[in-house]
Amino acid sequence: MAASEEPAKRRTGSSRATGRRPAGEPRHRPSKGPAWVMRTAAEQLTELLGRAPDSVSALKPTNDGWEADVEVLELERVPDTTSVMATYRVTLDKEGDLVAYERTRRYTRGQIDRRG
């Protein structure tokens, strides 16, 4: 089949509908909403602790910014359910800069909360 005989490509809608941006269009910077705050808290805590967070288990806005609880693997063991985890309370200002953190809990990965 010659190039001129190729079927025409169908457009499926705007780039917003497909999730793709046209070449040359500037990337949209995400707003400072919950997802952005979670990523920022995890990245900054990684820099301070030298360990990558496992997850963010809580996030709430405050008058001065945000507060998050971040779960971190502190000591890897075999089997994995005996690994030591820690919860860190992270405080971020409105710009997303980490202003404080503290370890609030240590537990084994396989432990279930029995709090009511």
C-alpha cells in the first residue's frame, strides 16, 4: 500500500480528553493540592532520613499548611512481616516546605492496629 493510500488517522478529541499534550505545549504545573503535598512530604522526608517512605497514611490541611503521617521502613527483616516500620508526623508550610517532623510510632509491618 502506498503512502497516499494509507487510511486517514482519526482524531479522538482534544488533547485534554486523551490526557496527552500537543508537542510544544507547556507542561501544566500541578496545583498545591493533596497529591502534590503527599509527594512533597515524602521527598523531603527521604532527604532527611535517607530512607524512602513506604506510604502516606494521613494528610490534613492546617491553618499554616499541611500535616501528614508518613510510614517508613526502618529495619528490613525476613520475613517481611517482621520488618520494623515507623510513622513520622510531618509538618509542611503553605509553600510545601518541611518545617518539622517527629517519629510518633514504631511497629512491625505485620502488626494490626487494635485501637478502637
